[in-house]
Amino acid sequence: MTAITKHDLVGVWTLEQFIVHRENGESFAWPGVQSGTLIYTASGYVSVAQNRDPLANPTPEDRARTSNFYTGTYQTDLEHGRVIHTPLQSSVPSIIGVPA
């Protein structure tokens, strides 16, 4: 696995898929077709705009996950090859301040 550095991330990225890797090891993929933009700065900030196409028969949980917009900070986890976002402002208030 190649280590991810902040230098590698700086710029504008197009979201291809959205998968949450939870601490218990579970992976959760948002259902449906995703679209979005991520912007990473050299100073450690991130801005995320994420949407998905409507689902034919959404569950109540899925209806609550049609979009997600936030700004925050990010860190790279070189050991595990991942990027951790900590939202500072968000369209989903429950994620503010929660590293993910």
C-alpha cells in the first residue's frame, strides 16, 4: 500500500464512491449513484459536497442521507493509508467534531 501524504491530496477531487469504514471494522457504502467534490488545502482543511441520485424505495435512514456538505480539517494516517476528516461545519450536525 502506498502512503498518502498531504502533498498528494492538495487540490480538487471528484467523488467516485462513498464508503464509511467504521471503527468496528464494518464498511458502509452509501447506496445509489454518488456525485461530489472534495477540496483539500495544503494548510490541512477540506471541503466536501456530496449528493446522490434519488433511490426508488429508500429506507428512512437512506432518506436522511441524500446529501452531505461540510468543511473541516483532515489528517493523513500513513500507517493505514487513509485520510481522516473532522468536520467543523456540516449540513449533518451530528458529525461536527467527530473524526471519520
